[in-house]
Amino acid sequence: MNYIKLWFRSIAQVMFQGNAWCGLFFLAGIFWGAYNSGTPAVAWGAVVGTTVSIITGYLLGYPRDEATQGLWGFNGVLVGCGLMTFLGSTPLGWLAVIICSAMTTWVRTGLNRLGAPLGVTSFTFPFVMSTWIFLAAARALGGLDVMALSHPMLPASGVHLLSAHGDALPSLLEFCEWTLRGVSQVFLIDSWITGVLFLIGLLIACPAAALWAVIGSAGGAALALLFGAPTEAIAHGMYGFSPVLTAIALGAAFYRRTLWRTIIWALVGVVGTVFVQASMNVLLSPVGLPSLTAPFCIATWLFMLPTIKSNQQTN
Amino acid sequence: MNYIKLWFRSIAQVMFQGNAWCGLFFLAGIFWGAYNSGTPAVAWGAVVGTTVSIITGYLLGYPRDEATQGLWGFNGVLVGCGLMTFLGSTPLGWLAVIICSAMTTWVRTGLNRLGAPLGVTSFTFPFVMSTWIFLAAARALGGLDVMALSHPMLPASGVHLLSAHGDALPSLLEFCEWTLRGVSQVFLIDSWITGVLFLIGLLIACPAAALWAVIGSAGGAALALLFGAPTEAIAHGMYGFSPVLTAIALGAAFYRRTLWRTIIWALVGVVGTVFVQASMNVLLSPVGLPSLTAPFCIATWLFMLPTIKSNQQTN
Amino acid sequence: MNYIKLWFRSIAQVMFQGNAWCGLFFLAGIFWGAYNSGTPAVAWGAVVGTTVSIITGYLLGYPRDEATQGLWGFNGVLVGCGLMTFLGSTPLGWLAVIICSAMTTWVRTGLNRLGAPLGVTSFTFPFVMSTWIFLAAARALGGLDVMALSHPMLPASGVHLLSAHGDALPSLLEFCEWTLRGVSQVFLIDSWITGVLFLIGLLIACPAAALWAVIGSAGGAALALLFGAPTEAIAHGMYGFSPVLTAIALGAAFYRRTLWRTIIWALVGVVGTVFVQASMNVLLSPVGLPSLTAPFCIATWLFMLPTIKSNQQTN
């Protein structure tokens, strides 16, 4: 029974919730989105990734309290979704999922030790790092099919992008859909229904987190619209998923201050994340890699690091 | 009165001087250079960037002694110069200046905490990091005009560069002009008169720093000539500005040893900075970003890190 | 006499052996391979690099016990081999070897201070970092000849690579040759005879290290074959040299656990290194830099970091 709980908690921990019911709704959202878009391997990748990364923690004998909170598996879920989104569902592709999600468990332990003296954790960066390694490697390894990865290309010089700025604004209904897609993209799913399922999961675990997820996704999309990001990308939630995580992290998880300070800092964090997201889209273009949740990790570190010690010094 | 002093000191701190008169001459140099080259927005960017980053420090309640020394604002000055050099002077461009220069204040606090156990500070890297984020983002955001950024391209294979090596050597007068331009490029200004104004500012604050600025810029240009860097780039001070900062940092600011040891280490630091500069020009080419003062930061960290603990161990 | 010993030990330390006879066999292997392939400058680069980096340690007054173990010079050997493999053997090329190998001595001291609180050392990363700086810089500096560096290009989209997967498997004899070439590529030499000489050196110093070198090189090649890496690259040992170093580091040098734990961890480390190697080949493609031994450093850090503190916590 405990094993089932911690398994579902692992999925919920992607959005910082140690709640099995939340994880169940997340998994439902993943399955709906994956089957709906004709890529069921993404959902099964999540199942395999979670399982492998948790088993790895037991095999390595890591402290069990982390397992109980679901902290061994949340990077593995994302590895499964990520690799099965971009690589072909071949035997070698599945072997890559197994190796890569196992790897996140000790990479997380290692990176957390790097961050410990600074008071930050590695967030989803073990997933980002391991998945980048395997996706980049896949371009050199003929046995892995990279057809779903975008082609490496030099970043545009801004000329043709200007036209995007002239697009009509979305209607309120469209904007709500974009916001929900932003929430669903946290697990690389592009479906507003999945977004609703994710929000229900969050509501069960922590209503404030659900609120911040909406604020993060809507705020990210709005700011991206204001600065003229390609409408296509905004509509599919590509400017929403990292701000969702930053908003929950700063607004309802790690950063604890007076109410107003917390609110302002989380909002500024959303703004910062959008620019980090846009910059990473450009910087990764020549190697044809997706940014994954790196913009969230980088922005949140930049917003957490200055706050930690000033707190300790005050006390 | 104090506010005016710390405002000007912030500008002087770009070259490690807590001296308001020095900052005044720096600002004069920026205004001369910006207006002279028909880009007044660069000068006003410096004013806005300094002001915003200082106000941010007050709003975040950071320790005031750092403000008095001018340490809140020096990254903001550079953000203003940097973004207004490469982005169009549009309303969204100015909004980017405000967000980005505010960001440097807490990014600096965060990065300094990273460096504290190692005994190094973040130098101008908060400016570099924040400005890179916004310049890269600008290529994905149609609302920001990136016409002044160089086009992303694969680095040359060295063939056509060989011709540059055959160019005639500059006359002594030309070389002096190049050296002064190298000093002015610290604030992204390309003007020998600005270089003179900067040197006057340094002379007021610390004559040794002025001397090291000249040695750094001249040494950088000479070494770049010897190794056949493109003459065009050397003539506009592009191989001078980072060595200027390295030379002042190692020769007259942070590294304190016997006179000869200090002199030799600063000179070797200038040599190292030139190669880091050349390498960053190449590495950043596919994403079309300028190196900003990153070569100075990286080289100076590489030259400071090994010296710090050996000092502590000796004592 | 001591100086001769520490000089040869420096060469042996590339594979973590403080044994002068081992270093002698390594040097013999380098000379054989370099002269045999018509690039004698690579061998003399090794001699110059070792010498310069050791002298630098004396000039900087670094603690002598590190010198006795041969720890000042091992990055310098590799700089000499690396720069003379990729740059032309011109006066400026040799000046670059001298500056770059001197630099590794203090960069190593600095990076080791970064790693000390985490319980890891910088391995061969001072060589990697310094050599990357000079190789990248060489593309901007017409005085350095970069003809032997591969052209910068966008990574392939995987299409034409698939054909490589269809190649016939090597015979056992061919595979043994590939394995030996993988060992020789640690010093950027492509010769199975050099591989034999290196293994003899390791056998003298530490038979377990020789065994792990073979396992690492063979394992790396086999896994690269399984995942369809280009046969040409595998045949020349390009998927072997980093796993060789990882296997020795985890199997017979730094990581000490029960026999079976050590064996399993080193084998998993070899697997991880192959994917890091493949990914770095792709990531460095737009700037046209070789991965050098970076895949070994990165993979070994990822595998060492999680183990260190858990050890301290147990005790």
C-alpha cells in the first residue's frame, strides 16, 4: 500500500506535492493527453520512468524518508514523458528510458549535495540534464530515432519574427485554453483537458498551488504576447509550463515570507522565467534540443539564491 | 547628497573605484561617446540602469553599506549601455532595460553567495548573465528589435582569417588610439576621447588603476596583433576592454602580494584574458551574442581562485 | 633523479598512476604513435607540455608533495598532445602550448579548490578547459593554424546516421584492435600498438587499472555499436578513451566499496560515459571543438558526487 502511495506521490512531486491523489490525477491527465494525441508511448514512458527511478533508489540504498515523500521518482516521470515525446518507441528507445531514468536518481542526489550549502535543491534539473544528454546523444547514435526532435538551426535574426507581433490577440476563451495547455506542458502534454486534470490534482493537494499554477501559466502567456513571442508557441503552452513551476515554487512551496512579499516575488519570478524561456529557445536552437524545464530551474535558482542567506543573517 | 554620491560611485565601481568624481568622468565619457556616435539611448540607458538597480536594492532591503560603496548599481549601468547598444530604443526595449537592470541587483547577491566560500565575488557577471538572457530572448520576441546584434553564424574555419595576419602594423599614434578605444569599450563605447575621460576618472580615484587600464588595453591589443586577430576588431578596442578590467582587478584591486608578484600575475592575467576573449568570440558566434565582459570575469576567476586559499594556508 | 621520476610520474598520472616506469611506457607509446602517423610534433608537445607545467608549479611555489606524486604535470602532457594534434606546429603554435600548459597548473589548483568541499578533484578538466579556450581562440586568431580541427557544423538530424547502423559487425580481431585504439586515444593517439604500450605501463603500476582500461574501452565500443554510433568513429577508438578513464577512476582509483559494488558502479559508469560522449560530440559540433576528455570528467563527477557524502554520513 505504501509503495503505491509513494509511487503516485512521485508523480505529484513534479509540482512539489507529496500527495498520492494529486499524482493519480496527474497520471490520468498524462494518459488522456498521450492517447488523445496518438502517442501512448509518452504515458507508458511516465509509468516506466517513475518505476525505474524509484527502484534505483532502493538498489542504491538511499535514505527511505525521501522515498516516502516521492522524491526519488519525480525526475523519472519526466524522463519517460520527455524521451518518449522526442525519440521513437523502439527497443533501444525504451532501453534509453530505463538507463536515463535510473540515472536521475543518483544525479539528483549528487546535485542536491552541490546545492545543500547554498540552501537550494536541484528541482527538476536531474531530469533536464539526463534527458539533454540522451537527446543530444541520439543525434550521434543511429539506433535512436530523433525524427520528433526539431532540426538544429541557427537562431533567426529577428526579421521574420516581427510579423508574429502583428497577429490578432486571442479571445478570452482562447486565452483560457492556452493557459490550460501551459499547465499540461509541465509533463510535455499539449491538451487543455489534461490541464484541467492537473489543476484538480493540485486543488486536492494544495489550493494555493493550483492558483499559482494558473497565475504562472496565464502570466507567462500574457507577457510572451506583450513581447511578441510567436503566437503558435504561446498557444501550445510553450511559454506557460516553466512559469507554472516557478510560480508554485516561489508562491506556495519553497519561499516563505510575509504574504505580500511572497506574492510580489512569485510574480516577478514569473516575469523572469519568461525571458529565460525565450533565451533558452534561442540558445538551444543550433543543437536542436528542447529547453525542457531548464528555464524554471534557472529562474528559480536566480530568485531563491539571494533570499536564503539574507534570511539566515536576519535571524 | 549621499544619494548623488552613491549614484556616481556605482558607475565608478565598474572599474572597482568607490569614487564619485571618477563616476562623473565615466558618465561624461559615456555621454560624449553615445551622442558622438548617434546613439544617445546608450547614455540614457546607463542613467536608467544605474537608477533602477539602486532602487531595487532599497526595495529588497539589502544591507546599506554595499549601497554606500556603489555596489548595487554598477551592473545596472552596464545593462543600460549593453541593451541600448544592441536593442532598438522602443518602449518594450526600455521595459527590458528596467526589468534587466533590476534583476542584476538580486542576481549579484545570489552569485556573490555562490562565490563567498571561495573568496571571489561575481564581478560584472550579473550584468553579463542578465544581458545575455535578454539579448538571446530578443531573438525569439518579435517586440524587441535585434537589428544591431550580429547575425548568428557558424565560426569560420580559419582560412579567410589568415589574410588578416598580413595587414600592416599600426603606427604608434594609431596604436595609442586603439588602446584608448579599448578602455572606452568597457562601457561599450567606441571613442578614444571617451577613453581619455575614463582614464582621467581613474587617475582621480587611483593612479595605479589608470596605469593598469592602459597596460591592459595596450597589452591586449599587442598580443591580439601578434596572434593575428582581425585588425578591424583590435582597432575598435574589442581585444582591450576585458584585459583592462583584468589588469585593474589583479594589479590594483583584489590581488595583493609583493610588488613584483602582483605585476607579473596581472601581466599573465592580461595574456590569459586575450585568449579567453578570442575563444568566446568564436563560441558565441552560432547564437549571435556579444561576449560582453565575460572574458574578464572568467579569466579573473581562473587567476584569483588558485591564489586565495594558498594565502589562507600560508597565514 | 627525483626530478626525472616526478616528470615521468606526471605522464602516468593521466591514468591516475604515480609510477615513473608506467610514465616511461606511456611516453614510448606516444612517441611511437606520433611518429608512426607522421605527426612527431604531438610527441614533442607532450614533452614540452609536461616540462612547462611542472616548472610553473615550482615558480608559483605550490606544495611540493603534489609535485612528487606527478600531479603538476599530467594536464600539461595532454595539452601538448591536444594542441599539437589540432594546431599547426608553428612558432605561435608552440607559444600557445607553453602558455596553455603553464595555465593548467594554476587552473588545476583553482578547480580543485572548487571541488574540495564536495570531495571531488578536477581530474583532467584543467586540460580540457584550457585546451578548449586555445582551440576556440585559434579560429579567431589568424596566426594559429586550425586546419586539423573539424569544421563547425550544425548536428545532423539523424537521417544519414541511420545507415551507419546497418554496417557489418567487426570480427573479434578487429574489435580487439578497436579496443586498443580506444586506450591509445586517451593521449589522442590512434594506434593499437600504442594501446599495447599503455597497457604494459598500467600493468607495471597497477594490474587492476590495466584490466579496467580494457573493460572500459571494450565496453564503450560495444555499447556504441549496439546504439549505432558511426562505425568509423568506434574503430578509431573515439568511444573508448573516456570510458577507459571512467573505468579506472571508478574501478581502481577513487571509488572504494565492496568488490561487487565497485564493479557494478564502474560498469554503470562506462555506460553513462558513452552517452555523455555521444552527446558532447553533438553539442560541440556547431563550434567545431573536440570533446577531449570532458565526457570522462562529467560522467565521473556525476557518478562520484552522489557517493561521497553518503559515505561520510554512514561513518
